[in-house]
Amino acid sequence: MAKKLVRRLGWSAAGAVLVLAAYLAWWPVPIRPVAWSAPPAPGYQGVHAPNTRLAQLQVIDLHGEVGPEHIVVGRDGKLYTTVLSGNILRMNPDGSGQEVFANTGGRVLGFDFDAAGHLIAADAVKGLLSIAPDGKVTVLADKVGSDPIRYADGVVVAQSGKMYLSDASTRFAPQDWGGTFEASVLDILEQASTGRVLEYDPATRATRVVARGLSFANGVALSQDEKSLFVNETGKYRVWKIAVDANDLDISLPGAQASVLLDNLPGYPDNLMRGMDGRIWLGFAKPRGAAIDNMAGKPWLRSLTLRLPRALWPIPQPYGHVIAFTDDGKVVADLQDPAGAYPETTAITETADRLYVQSLHAHGLGWLRKDVLKAR
């Protein structure tokens, strides 16, 4: 009897192992992974040597709101920030007088102001929006021709009035895949490089593709002469410099109109913000992870990863990190918090006396006095 029981248990265990193996090998996943070659991670050295200059942030309470992903100072001198709820908050520089300026019904990830004082928003769900001073929301563009803008991410307004925005992925729309973070993970694991940069001309109401083929196109900023765009390619740890007059440029064949300005960065570059004295601020949402880099040439392993419980996904640990660079690609500031107390430091908004720290998931709005730029 005991032998029969042992035999049955053995067969049951073997059957369970076979079922698990079949699940891990063949269960459908939403990505179609593409092999690529990840450069060896540079680690934290040289201009990115470890420091704690971003530690001990002061935090403005947002009263239950989460994720001040983008922060801009308006003409009225007030801070505007976007949060997960779809609200755009407005407040005094010290955080007092908080109020809801508008709600888009989506998730704004980046915004800028145009010459008329309208807030121009890249909404990951709704597309490119214009929000009037009274809070009225108007959709400017949600398609390029007949092709939807699936993941509007960053936007900047030129003096000409033209608006340049990133469409992070034409494969994974946040509204279809559980949110902005979840969709970004799928896109970066897949590495199909479907991100693109778009131009919207308010004079003609036309939208065109400036460049395509980016692995999660993210933050966007203009050069000082406004002849070039700086664009974060999050999935490949680099920053591109792209001519604003490029037209449907395939980034894999850049030619004279595009070049890599910063390459093989130590983390996933997120937002870009023009600061003062020629600085452009860049934030790293996460540090590089060896497990992810090691899967670059193993598409099957990335598919297998998505069949595991989410708790086992190789998402890097929090690490606060922002840098500033100039138009020629020179890194002129590096602020870190190895403890990662303030999650997903996506960029910096610089004022005369403060550095406000953007974040995808923080429960408050972090800031530092600018004296930190003088500390070594």
C-alpha cells in the first residue's frame, strides 16, 4: 500500500513538473521579444561616481495624490504638477494653496506652456492636449494620419509654436496594459523599438513623424537654438540629438540628422527638462540591472520572465539619480541617493533657488535647495 502511495505521489509530482514546464515554455505572452546587444553596464564611476547629494529631500505633502511625474513653473509663478489620478495640481512654490487646476481623465506624463498660456500636455491615454487657463481640455492630436498615438509621453513647445512629443510605444498603450509603468515594462522587454517622435503644428493642425525606431521614446527637450531635439531612448540607455526638420527618420539609419549624444548610461533615462545656465536635467527611473542586460540576446528568456509572478520579475531596486548635461553632451551635475528613498526620480525642475524632483510613484513632491549644486 505504501509503495502504491509513493508511486502515485511520484507520478503526481512528475505531472505537476511537466505542466509547469509546459506553462513556462508555451503560455502566451503579449511580447514578441527581439534580440539586441546591450553594452556592458558602466557602473557608478567617473562623472557618475556614487554620492548622496540627492538624499534627505524635503517633501511637500500632496494630500493623498501620487506620482508628481512632471513639474513646471507657470507664468503665474505657481508650480503645476501631474499625478496618477489624472489631476493637474497647482500650488505655490512652498506647496501651500494646493488646488486641482484640471483633470484630463487620463494620465499626463509631460507638459509645457505655449505662448498663449495654455498648458500643452502629453497624456498617455488621451494624446496631445491643450488645457486653457480656465481648465478646459481640448484634444489637439490623438492620431498621426489614421495611426493612433498610443503612448504620449514627453512634450516641448518651440518658440515657433510647434509642439514636439514622444510616442513611447506604438505596441503597448497604457490603457490596454494596466497603466503606464506596466506598458513600459512590456515595451522595454520586447525591444521592438517602435517608439517615435512627433511634431504637431498648431497653424495647420497637422501631425507628422520626425523620427521612429526608438526603444521607448521618452523625455524630449529642445536645444538652445531650437534646431535640434534631445530625446531619451529609455530601453537602450541613451540620449539622441535629432534635427527638428527630420522627416520620418528611421533612427537605425540616422545619417547626418541624428546622433547619439549620451550613450551607455548607468540607468533608464526618463524625463528631460531644460534648466538654467545651459543645463538640461535628466532623471533615471531605475538603475541598470544585470539580469535584464544578460537577457538582451535571449528573447526566449524574456518571454519566460513574463510567465513568472510579477514579484519575480527582474525589476531593479530603487536608486535615486539625476544628472544635468549641456547641449554638447557634457555632464555638469550628478545627484544620487543610493538608498532610493524617493522612488523613480524622473527629472529635475530648476528654479532660482530650488530643485524640484519629479517622480513616477512618490507620495509627495521632493525638493532640494540649489546649494547642493555647489557641494562636492
